[in-house]
Amino acid sequence: MKRIKIGIFGYCRGSAYVDSFLQNNAEIVAVCDKRKDRLEEAKKKLGNMVTCYEEFDAFIEHSMDAVFIANYFHEHTPYIIRCFEKNIHVLCECISNSTMAEGVQLVEAAEKSKSIFMLAENYPYMIFNIEMKRLYEGGTLGKCLYAEGEYNHPSNRNDDNTRYLYDSELHWRNYLPKTYYVTHSLAPIMFATGANPVRVTAMPIFSPVPKERPTASFVGDKAAIITTLNDDKSVFRFTGHATFGGECNSYRLCCEKATVENVRGSGGKVMLHYNWWEKPKDKEAVNFYMPEYEGEDVELVKKSGHGGGDFCVAKEFLNCIRENKPHPFDVYFSTRMSSVAILGHRSLLEYGTPYDIPDFKNKADRDKYRNDTLSPFFYSDGRTPTLPCCSEQNFKPLDSQVEEFKKILKG
Ligand SMILES: NC(=O)c1ccc[n+]([C@@H]2O[C@H](COP(=O)([O-])OP(=O)(O)OC[C@H]3O[C@@H](n4cnc5c(N)ncnc54)[C@H](O)[C@@H]3O)[C@@H](O)[C@H]2O)c1
């Protein structure tokens, strides 16, 4: 089996994939992070096998087959394109593009390149989501008519994890509209059913954190409730990054003959519920069970982060490189999800105006968005927000909250 040489760009989330790459017969030859403490961590973990870089320009010249893009959430696209220009394969953290214009650039660069691109979307590879996809493809459920996806990740923030997750008050997490972190709720239901969103609308749930809590977040929304009409006439309803009480990830496929869902609070159990008159002979009408991973690496999957998802993503990516085949999470899949995130936010700012999702396989759709650079984020190159990030467009944290937040960052 070919040993694949990987470089990691961004050694915060980037570090979480090290073991999964090594377990799948890859070697990590280079790491790039502008933070010296993170490069020290990389050297400690990887020893002499790795060369460390603070600058991408030097890193990209290192001899390697693939790069794991795990820099800031909203700054992936230009670096992916640099890899494409050198035919270096790319595994990219979510999301692939933070503006519509970048989505067009990404697709056009991919079409000129020999690189394989895969979005590192791990939630579809959680064991219960693999099971739901397996059941759907088995054909006994009938066609999916409606599906739900919920990524609900409130946090009990302490000073250490604030310093881990933020490096300034202008960090992307403080300007992240609730529809933008969409892949963990949307990708599992797209992947399971094969349906693609073609129209989006979204509503906000505005509920800012208490005034005594340190924060520099300009987003007072707790969730976005997003609805899409899909190309097969089905409908999805899903959250972006929600922060309700009771952390959970939950998914549900409602089909012609049955509904399947992972049950909240059950530790990953699945409920498969048929119409009693349409159930297969070997099933009850209601089946409630813990799904098992059936691949050969079951012990590694059980130990890996995000319910086995991280290991499976690394394995899938490396297999695609070895077999020179595309992955379903390609640039079209990824940019479609980004379009849902970006246009969903515009809908939310207007309390529900529907937006059509472009198909970037079509030139006319690309041309419509080629110059659309609106964004709610601060960028490292000095660009500032051109869109509000919160449904209450004048919302901002108190100066006292921001001061406390900055004190925490200083340590
Ligand atoms: N799939 C998942 O489960 C999951 C979990 C966490 C984070 N993520 C994703 O991972 C990505 C990174 O998030 P994070 O949690 O690591 O936080 P982060 O964005 O704060 O960390 C990014 C890292 O990249 C480095 N960096 C950024 N720009 C750089 C540049 N130009 N040159 C050198 N280094 C640079 C930073 O110093 C930092 O160490 C995001 O896209 C996020 O959405 C995904």
C-alpha cells in the first residue's frame, strides 16, 4: 500500500487527525501554523519525521501528496486553490468557501486540476448515520420525503477552552452566523438520501448569552432553523450550529414506508419504525437498537473522535488518492452546502425570504455569483465584514463583556 505524504495546515483542529492519518498508512511530513506553541506541539507528537513552517508559501513547496486544510473556517478557499495549482490533493475542514464568489473560484480551479478534493465532513460517518444510509439504500424504507438534521453544541466555556478556540476578539467564531456552520447538520441527510438543496429559507432564534458572561461575540442568535426544498422534491429541516440546552446531534429520515432516526439521549441508538403493513418479514414495526460498525477497523473507529467519523474520513480520503477516484464530498457537494449556509443567512436576515441555490456545474449560475464577495467576517488580509452576522442587525456585546473576554485571551 502506497505511503501517502501529508502536510497539515493549521495545527489546532489539524492535530486531531494525526492518529487517523498514521493508522491509515500515511506519514505527516510537514505542518504549518503561524503559532509557535502549536508547532512545538507538532514536533513533540511527530518528532523528526515532520518539518514545521510558520508560512504557507514555504510549506506548500515541501514535497507532499496531500494537504489537510484546517486553518481558519472562513479562509480555506485561497489555500485550497494554491494546492490545486500544484495538483496536491486536498482534505478540507468545513466549510469550503465563505463567499459565493469563492465557491465559483473553487469549482473552476478544481476543474483545471488533477487534485482530488474531499470535504473533511465527519458527521455522516458517525456509526448511527452510516446505519441510516445503509437502511435507506437497502430500499425497504421507500423514498425519503422529509429529513431533519440537528447539530446542537452548547458549550460550558472555561478560560482554557476560550484560549484554545479564539486567538483574538475578531476571531471567526465571534462573527459566525448560525447558518454558516451547516455541514454537520446537513451533510448526513444529503449523503444518506442523495438529495441536493435547490431552495433555502431560514429563521433565527435570537437569545444572546447573559450580560455578565465574558464574550466578544456579535452573534446573539442561538440557532437558525433552515428549510430546503430539494432536487428530488423532498424537504429538509435542519439547524446550523445550534446551542440549545441538551447537547445532541440528531438526524431523522421520514420515508414513504418508514421513519428512521437516532434517538436523542440514547447514546447512539437507532429507531426504525415501519408502517406495520409495509414492514419486511424479518423486522418488527418498531425496532430500537444500537448499530455496530461493520468495517474491518472496528476498534480504531470506536476510539476515534466524533463517533468514529474522523478515522473514517481519513481512510476514505487516502483510499480515494490510492485508487485515483473522486469522493462524493467533492467541490460541487461542498460548495452547494456553502451556498445553503451563505444564502440561508441572507434569508435569515430578511426573516425567511427564499433563495435559490445555484448549481455551480452551470456557467450561468457561476456568472450570477462570480463577483459576490459579501461576508460577515474579518479576514487576515485586512478585509472587514460587509454583512451583519446576527438577525438583530445592531446587536453587539457590552464593552464590559468584551474587556473581560480580552483579559481571558491574555491569560
Ligand atoms: N469537523 C469537525 O468536527 C471540526 C471540529 C473543530 C473544528 N473544525 C474546523 O476546523 C477548522 C479550524 O478550526 P479550529 O478549531 O482548529 O480553530 P482555529 O480556526 O482557531 O484554528 C486555526 C489554526 O490555523 C492557524 N492559522 C490560521 N491561519 C494561518 C495562516 N495563514 N498561516 C499559518 N497558520 C494559520 C491558526 O494559528 C490556528 O492554529 C475550521 O474550519 C473549523 O470549522 C471542524
